[in-house]
Amino acid sequence: MYVFIMKRKWDSVKEKLEKSSASFKSVELYGKQLMIVWPDEEAIRIDDPSIEIKVRVKTPFVLSGNEWKKEKTIVDVNGVEIGGNDVVVAAGPCAVESEEQVFEVAKGVKRAGAKFLRGGAYKPRTSPFSFQGLGPKGIEILTKASESTGLPTVTELLDARDLPYFDRVNMIQIGARNSQNFTLLRDVGKYGKPVLLKRGMGNTVDEWLSSADYVLAEGNGSVVLCERGIRTFEHSTRFTIDIGGMIVAKRLSHLPVCADPSHPAGDRELVRSMALASIAAGADMLLIEVHPEPEKALSDSKQQLTISMFEELMNQIRGLSKVIGRRI
Ligand code: PEP
Ligand code: MN
């Protein structure tokens, strides 16, 4: 696969590509006009003065890889920069349950230093008989809490038909179960808002980065990769947090990497160590579930931190960040 980085004018190369037997796709990304061309045998034959540089990409993922883009991508969500020197923490309940619950948690996590408010309005539950989330009402509550605290929001989209409700959402989460829902990935790519892309619990790092390619191929470069644990034979934790995979993703991709220590932990007592390990491994962002009364939560009750546990964790994150030369 080749990425041609084009000078502004590129009609002439398009004509040549159309006449050749090469396949190609053009996309504007990070202010650059790109032409992705394959197979290699055809791509090397194309020559045109409108091509600034031709980069041969050897990995199965293309746009999310750093062979053509050496500099790290910083994803800006309402002025909060993910992928720079600061470690960004997003926190909030697994699911939006009520206005009181979200306001209490939003105030608590903001005080503790979180930069984002998370909370699911549309919940991907294993059983259709479990709490499915409040839907549009949930988004409304989240938005109100965001306006009152100033924290931008991140919330999961399950179905592109719900996008009209996501107008005032700041970052769209694509959950583990939809990590390879390619039509949904294309839709959020076109929608254009920043995307937090979870790794599917059965996906390799290559597959995860290829999923990111679907969003990027639509011209949306604001993608943050999120490791949330994979399925292995080990059942002492809910999922196995793949710290190694996260390190590899950071090495292979220019995109920022987030870690969600809550879902692999499955137990609030394990969240702290997984969060700290992720930061030590280079995570740019953390996504942490916090609930004012976790034992009463309607989903993921065992793994949600209390507000005071979260405060304690933030103090430790602050200490660790200093040691590794990052800020929070
Ligand atoms: C969540 O963040 O609450 C969630 C459902 O995450 P995942 O898709 O990783 O299971
Ligand atoms: Mn959850």
C-alpha cells in the first residue's frame, strides 16, 4: 500500500490513476491531501509532478500508522488536548441514571481534577432485559452537567440513527462491541466529532488500528485509541488489560492512546493499580467509572469507584505523572 502525499493540485494524478489498473482513495487528513494507492506494483508506476512524496506503508493499517506521519497527533476536544504532555482523565458513571447522580459525580470528579465527564446514555448490555440507558434523556442530563461544570462530555453511540441527539456531545465513544462495526465507524468518520475508539475484546492491535483507519478514511483524524481489556483464559479479572498491546499501539500509531482500567478490573479494588500501570506504560488518557453510590449502580456496579476513591487515585496519578515527566 502506498500513501501519496500530494501538493495541492492533484487532478493530473487522478487521471493517471483512473487510466491505470491501480485502486485508490483520496482523503484530506490533518490538512494534507492524501491519495492511498494499491497494489504496490501499480503504485510505483504512477509518476506525476503533483505528488510531493510517496510513502510505502508495510503495515495492514495505513492511515492510523506512523509510517507516513511521524509527528504525534494531538486530539483537541473543546480545548482539552489529548496526546500532548498532559495526562487527561475522563471520569463519570458507567450509565447516566438520574440528574442527581450525574451532577453529584460531575462535581466530585471535577474537584478531583478530571478533564472530561463520561457517562453512557445508550448502553450495550449483554441481555436485552438489563438496563439499556436513558437514551436522549441521558444525553440531556449529561449536557446539563457539562454546562454547569465546564467539563466536556464523552458518551457512547450504538446506532448512527441516534446521531441527531449527539449534537452537543463533545466526544463520541465507540464501544468494544462495535469496534468492528464498519458502517458505524464510517458514519462517525463522516460526522466529524472526536472519537474515542475502544479496542474490541477479541481484536488484535492490527485490527484495532484498522478500525481507526475507517474513521480516518472519512477525513476525521480526531481519534483516540482506547484499550479496555481483551478476552483471555484468565478469569481472575473481568478482562485482561493488554498493557503490552497498548505500548505497541503507541509505537505503531501517531494517535493518542487511552486506557480504561475499569472494565478489565471488574472490581473497584483493582482499578487503581491498572490505572497507574497504564500511565507508566505511556497512556495519554484514562477513562474511569465513578459513581456516587456504586453498590446501587444499574450497570457495572462492582467496578465503579466512589468519589473519594477517585480523589485518592487522582492524587496518586499526580505523583506518578511527576515522576515520569508528564503533567496532569
Ligand atoms: C463503557 O465504557 O461503559 C462500556 C460499555 O465499555 P466497553 O465498550 O469497553 O465494554
Ligand atoms: Mn461500564
